[in-house]
Amino acid sequence: MSAFPILYSFRRCPYAMRARLALAAAGVVVELREVQLRQKPAVLLAISPKATVPVLLTETGEVIDESLDIMFWALRRSDPEGWLAGTDSARTLIARNDGEFKHWLDRYKYADRYPEHSQTDYRRRGEAFLTALDDRLRGSAYLRGDRFGLADAAIAPFVRQFAAVDSAWFEAAAYPALRRWLSEFLASTRFAGIMHGYSAWQPDAAPVWFGGLI
């Protein structure tokens, strides 16, 4: 068994991003194995047949293959920023992000795969969540108040994807508080610290270490 947890990750996956954000905030060191989604390693498929990232293999052999579960696993080990405070409120927002918003995000981003409606219609439906976030952020710097926390980390990577589909539209849309929040996140050392580029993992490669407080 490895002396360190092993994280199978993909740099641009929003689920993997939020797992890395929590691991970094917790100061938990892991061996990071960057995965090519079109050529997933056999060892990953063996421990998690669902074949999606992120997947965490702990030192004791436990397999955690849901991003939110990885976040809680890391934060229960160490939570120096107090991300677990107000967890119930954060869970409600995250559930809406992972359900309703992700549903419309996928259709907005890949509208050609879902010809039942127009891309503009999918965007409009996703905007219901953007409006709720913008309203919340008009009175505070972050989704939980004056400090970056669990909900911010879990949701920002998905808003980033939505904004990138048509960046000119997003910059002109009536979401000033949301734009400010996202812009500050993308410019932060926190985000930069989890977005280093890594070569795809190979079984004979030297370990790549990830973690530490950002």
C-alpha cells in the first residue's frame, strides 16, 4: 500500500478541480496521476470501474470516486480555513450546481449534441442558477460570506466552464457580482496552484506530488 494517497485527476475537469482545491486547502499531500481521458490507465479502471475522475486511493486502500466525497475526506483530516462551517447551506447550493445547473451547462456547452432546443435556450435555463449566485454575491465577497469556502470551491469550476462557452456574452451579462467573484477566483494563487500542467501518468514515471497549503 502507498505511504501517500493517490489522486487520479484531469487538469481541466471541474470535478477534479474542486477535489484538488480541497486537498490543497487541507494541506494533504497526494501522489497526483494525470489521466488522459481517452486512454485511461488499467489501474484506474481496476479500482473504479465507473472510469471517471477524480478518484482517490487512500493509504489504507479505500477508493473514493466522488469529488464531493474527496473534498470532505480531505477537510475532515484538516480544515485550517474552516470550510466545513455552514456545511448544510453549502450542500444545498452544491446540490443545485451538480444537478440542475450541470444539466443545462452540458447542453449549453455541447448544444449540437442536444438539438431539441437552441444553445440560447439552454443558456437561458442555466441562467436561473447564475442569477441566484449573483444575488447571493451582491451582499458578500464569497458564497458563504467574507471567506472563501466549500461552496465557492465546489461551484466556481462549473461557472468557469459556463462563462467560457461564450465569454463575450458573459462579460456583457447582468451578473456583476458573479463576474467579480469568478474573476478574483481565476486570478488567485489558489486557482493557479491547482492548475499546473502535468504529463499523463505512466506506470514507470517518477511520482508527482501535489498538496500543501495555498
